[in-house]
Amino acid sequence: MLDAVRAELAEHGYDGLSLDGVAARAGVHRATVYRRWRDVGGLLADVFEATSDDDWQPQDTGSLLGDLTALNRENLAAMTAQPPLAAALIAASFRSEEAARGVRHLWEDRYTRCEVIVSRAIKRGELPPHTDARQLLIAATAPLYHHLVLLRTPPTPDLPDHAARTAVLAASAGAFTTPTPATSTPTNLDSDAAPTPKPNP
């Protein structure tokens, strides 16, 4: 089934992908496919999850800029790969609730794994403490999806590096730090002790 989906996607593109076509190519009865997957989006979500590398971890290049750049280059490679499985799953998420759940699961898993990039940078002193990892990671990777998915512009070789560098500059300036609770100063009103009497005039 996995090979059939990839082959159908490569040959017909996302708009030409169908459960009937996948069933025929895989040599299974169409009813079997329809019982398991209600639509193409659900099929893509399962295929993408099954083919993802569970051992994947973000690269440790020794610097925040290097880590984010490497991450963006991997994302760019996945988005422009042939057949375009990742791009097809994103497209299907607008038409299929099954695919939408798959996309949410995918992003949640990847962002969670990538939080180590931010914790390493904090330990190295590259980032201020209390930097929000999720906000920084979204800021670093979002430009790729904006260009590739929304604007549909051809990717430029410097896009992963530029997006990472911009996010690092903002993060270093404290743009993604979470506020810490203010420490209150005890006053006479907060104390159990009796107030100091004022002298008589």
C-alpha cells in the first residue's frame, strides 16, 4: 500500500490520487481500502506516519544558528521531495479531517523533538533563560511553509539560512522569552506583626 500511494502520487499528482487507483495498483479489493480509509487524506496521513523515522532527532551542530539552519534544510528537502508526500498531506488537510489530524500530530511530534535545540542553546549561553522553545521554532520554520505552501514560490537556496538567522537574532534579543512572575515585596499590610505606633505630636 505504501509503495502504491507513492507511485500514484508521483504519476498522477495529488489531484489525481484516489482510493480506487491505490487499490488497483496495490492489487487489493477497493472495498478493503474504503473500509480502512474513508478518504485520500486519511490514507496519506497513515502512509506519512508509517514512513516517518521514529529515531529522528534534530542535528547538533554546536550552535543555535547551525541547528536551525540544518532543520530548515531538512524541512525544505521534505517539502520538495518527489513524490511530494509531505506537500500532499498538507494539501489534503484542508479537505479531510483525517489528514488534518495527521498534520497536527506530525507538527506536534516534530516541535516536541526539536525543543532540545533551544535547551542546548540556553545551556551554551546563546539564548536568555525562559526562552519559549515552541515560539522560537515556529518563527524559524514558518517562512519556509509561507513561501512554499501559501505563496507557492520556488524555493531559493538561501531561504533556510535566512529564516534561521532572522529567528536567532530575534531570540537573542529576548523576543521569545516568557515573563517570570514578579516577586512581591512584603509590606506592613501583608505582615502579621502589629503596625509600629506613630509618636504623639
